[in-house]
Amino acid sequence: MDIAAVKKQSTLEREMAFMLRVAGVEVVPEFRFHPDRKWRFDFSIPEKKIAIECEGGTWTGGRHVRGSGFEKDCEKYNAAAALNWRVFRYTKQMIASGEAVNQIKEVLGEED
């Protein structure tokens, strides 16, 4: 992993990382999935092509819900889908409630 390219984790990403670790779900943070672009997933399980994205600012007008940021996210997620990745996107509320981790565990259980 290119350490210089790794961004500092947000509070939301740290919360998600903690919950995944407690649940015993092993993930790779900041995984670069695209062969040409520098896009990264917040977390991934590369061998299963599962991506986990933490979508902050949904109620405060954050980057993910404003025009330019939303459009860039669409481009990234569509490129991921074209490469057969399954992208799971979670808001702060979904992470805090445990819904996010529970769904990831269910998905992994279905694949095992």
C-alpha cells in the first residue's frame, strides 16, 4: 500500500473499522481497486470483491451529497460495478445502529 496516498481516516471510518474488527470481519482499508485511476474503497474484502464505503455528511450537506461530489462518487461506483465489485454504502446512522456490520456479515455468510 502506498502510505503517502492513504488519507487520514474520518471519525466515521474509525467507527466502522472498530465495529468490523469487533465482529471479526477482516477488511483492507483504503484498497486501490482500479487499474488506471487512483480510486480507493474505504474498506474492502478484495478476494470477494466486496467494497464498503462510509458516506458521511448525508444530513449536513457533505461532499457525498453535493453535486460535484455526488457525480464523482457515481463515476467511481459505476467503474467498480464494471469490474464486478459489490459496493455497500453506509451512512453514519447505519453504521452506529449496527445495520452496516450486520449486513456485511450476512453477505459473507451467504458466500461461505
